[in-house]
Amino acid sequence: MSGAAEFAAEPVDGPVDGPVDGPGDGELLARIFLTRVVEPGDETGGRWVRELGAREVAERLRAGGRPLPGASGRRWAGLLARAERADPGRDLAVARDAGVRFVYPGTAEWPRQLDDLGDGRPVGLWVRGPADLRMWALRSVAVVGARACTEYGAHMAATLAAELAERGWVVVSGGAYGVDGAAHRGALGSGGATVAVLACGVDRPYPRGHTGLITRIAEQGLVIGELPPGDHPTQSRFILRNRVIAALTRGTVVVEAAHRSGSLVTARAAGRLGRHTMGVPGPATSGRSAGVHELLRQGAVLVTDAAEIVELVGDMGELAPERRGPVLPRDLLQPTARQVLDALPARGAALAEGIARDARTTRDDAIARLYELRALGYVERHGDGWKLTRQAVIPADDGSGVP
């Protein structure tokens, strides 16, 4: 059976884990068919779907004939070759056996923020895991970064993810080695929620070394992707996958990235979509942080902990605590006593008259304050002079300027 009848009448038991919630089985099968034929992020294909509808596009690809607008002869031939091999009913059955469902625009679980991608939005998403994707995406943050990260990068990613999860935020990343894996583990380790967005079929974990991690994410969180069951990743698919991470979340945090890192693609896509872009600084001498530093120079916000991230992406009033140094005992002195203390020389003793002059007070007032300071252990008397004790000498790097 081909043409309109194929996508309108092919029997389906209903999508995985429940009845079809949307235009119906024909729409479901048409979009599953298109995930096998059209590459993720193909804006020409997205325009066809927007203008003609998924069923019409699928039917014309099945039937062959005259190319759709914007497709060269060579490209159209390639699409038709893929269409000949596509079997949406089989893909749906394989997905069902793997515990995977298909979510697409018009269904209740579809995250509407993905519509911001315009014609580049996914025709649908394969979803593995018990949670509701739309609800989780409403309060989510992406944490991405270098695959070959340093120990510092892994520590920061895991710590940020754990802190975000403890605050009730969903951590989204790409399931890769390095920062991605550390972020997922940090969220899981704190008993929180995490989503892995893959550049391959969600039934075949990639990288293989993360099979256990991705399986655990599917059990406790969500594993999602645009590609149908069994499909493999490519370099271009990794790059295109990043736009989904950017669009799905309220903001993207980059932890370690070289100048050509794919995580910078995610951050820049987030910026174009009006999402928050954030970077975690690293050593100025580290090439793995050079891309993050450039991102910060271009306007991303510097963050160092979850409170600063939530201040940006959260609701009004979710402010990070004010950052300030420790309160020193001398900070608690009365202003006049502090003036007298500041008037004493860093080395050697001084007479009360000189101290009073430098403190802009009287000799009698200066002597009264000096005795107060002696009781607190800040000064000591040497004959007619007064000098600072070791306790009163503050290191210069505290910002006081006192040597």
C-alpha cells in the first residue's frame, strides 16, 4: 500500500506506553517515517512539513516523482532511496520492545520550546524513560563541556549538576565522556533528575563505555534523540543534536571547552534562541578553558555555583547570596578606634601625639582608644610609644592595603 492510504490506514496498536495523543496514527507513522528519511535539523525538510504537513511529505517521498521545492535532483534521489528502505511500523515495534515512545508536535508530552527552532525543529523525538519530557524541560539547565576534560572540569560539572538537582532543576547533557558524563553522574548521585540527548538511536547507547550510565539515566530519568531505533551517530549529527539541548533548556552552562569545542555550538545556539549562556572560568593557561573564556568575553555570564546559575534561569527572587570576604575582628571596631589603629606604623613604635595627628583626633582621645586596642590585643606600649602586635598586622592580599 502506498500514497495517502499507507499513512492514513496502516493499523497501529498505538504508540508505546499509551494511546496516540494527537492527530492520529497516520500522523504518527508519517513522522516516524520522516525520522528515517530526513536528517535532523534539515530546514528544507522542516519547511515541507510546515507547508504541506507530515503526511503529505511522507506520501510524496513514498511515491517518488517530481521533487519537492528546494530539492536538487541528486538530493531527491537520495531521499527516495532512504524512503524505499523506511518501515515506520517496524521502527515503532522495535521501539515498543525497547520501552521507547515517540513524541511529536501536537502531543501532550511535546516540549513547546523546541518550536523556537522554526523549520529546524525535530519532526519528533524518541523518548526512553519514565518521566514526562515536557514537564521536566520546563525547569531544566544544560551542563556541557569538553570530552577530554581535566579533573577540575569533571569536579565542577559534577558539583554544579548535584547542586542544581538538589534545588529541583533537571540537568540536561549529551551523554558523552568528560563533562557530560560528570554532569549526569552528579545529578544522579544527588538523587536528582537528568536527561541525556543522544545523536543516535536511543536504544543503542553511545559511547559504548557509557552503556551503564545511559541505562541508569533511562531508568531514573530520560534518554531522548531524533534518530530512529538502531541508527548510528556521525560528526554532523553530534553538532545538530546540540541545538536540541540548547532549545530544550532555560540556559546552557559550559564547563571547559577548547576553541573548537562542540559545547560552544550549544552555547551559541542557546544565545540565538534567547536562552541564557553561562561559562565556568578555568586557569588562563589552560587550552581546555580557552573557549569558555572567549565565550565570556563575547557576553556569556560567568558562574561558579548553582546559586548563580539559578539566579539567571530561575524565577524572580531566586537570588544568589551576596559574595563577601570573611568578617575580621578589626571590622567590628568602632570607627574612631579603627582610625587610631590605622594611624599606627606597620613597623616600630609611635608617640601618642603623632598617632593622634594621623588619626585626626585629640591626644586624649587617641590615648583612650589605644588602651581599648591594647585590651583587645591589637597594640602594646613600649615606654612612651605604641606599636602594633602581630595580631594587628593583616596580609596585604585581603584588600586592606596593610602590609
